[in-house]
Amino acid sequence: MLNHIVIMGRLTRDPELRYTQSNTPVAGFTVAVDRDFGGRDGGEKQTDFIDCTAWRQTGEFVSKYFHKGSMIVVSGRLQSRKWEDRDGNKRTNWEINVDNVYFGESRRDSSAGDNSYSRSTDSYSRSTDSYSGQAYSAPSRNAAPASQAGGFEDLGDDDGELPF
């Protein structure tokens, strides 16, 4: 059997970081995910609101780096939780038990000027219990040669032939 889900959307509120009695961090958050289409008749776009729970370092990572409105990519397992409300009615709640989270968009690098963006590849993977924090910054228009720019070369705006 396979139970794996990946979603991409925006946080509806800041993640709520709490701790269990045994001092284990757990973050709860909700992701708003737009559906691909509004229907056959081109109707109104629909959005699903999906509850997520991230444990331990993954929860701390989400709480530290994400906030309301952030684009987030979540992968994990879909789980149902059954409970009884105040009136005695049986209820079921579906949520994602988060394994990995990723930034879903580029961030503006405020110190580098108007034409520079910084794309973060920071992610936390629960399966390996390791944090990888690598950052990539797009070269400016007056970039260094490819040998100094990590193997990348600025191609300019002419309509010449592509180098491949």
C-alpha cells in the first residue's frame, strides 16, 4: 500500500508551535490549495483548506521560516482522525502528517538591489533527520565569467544561436 501526498499552497495563518508533555515540538498549520480548474462551465475557482501537522525539527523549521501567506510545499501521509463533538456527534478530520516541507517561491533579496532574486533551497527532511541549507543567488547582469560563477554564464539578450 502507498500513502503519500504532496500539496502546494499558501499558509492561512502563522504556524502554531506547541510542545507535548514530553517536550516534543509539534506545529499545526493549514494550507490553502487552489484546484486546477473552476469546473466545466468555467465557474468560480475552488480552494481546499488542508490541515497539516509537523513534528520535531520539521515543526520547528516550519514555525521559524514560514508565516501567513507563505507559499509552501508539503509532502507526507494523509491520515484521518475520528473524534466526538460536544453534542456527541461522531466526526472525522483529515490531515497531513508532514514528512518534508519546502519553500514554494523565491524570496526577494532586499540587500542585493532590484534585479536580483534569491532562491532558497532550504528544506528539512524528517526521513534523514538532517537539515540542508543551501542558497542560490541569481547573478547580476554584469556577472563574472562562468569559471567564477559556479559554471553558469550570462547569455545576454541577443537572438543568436543557443550554446547547445
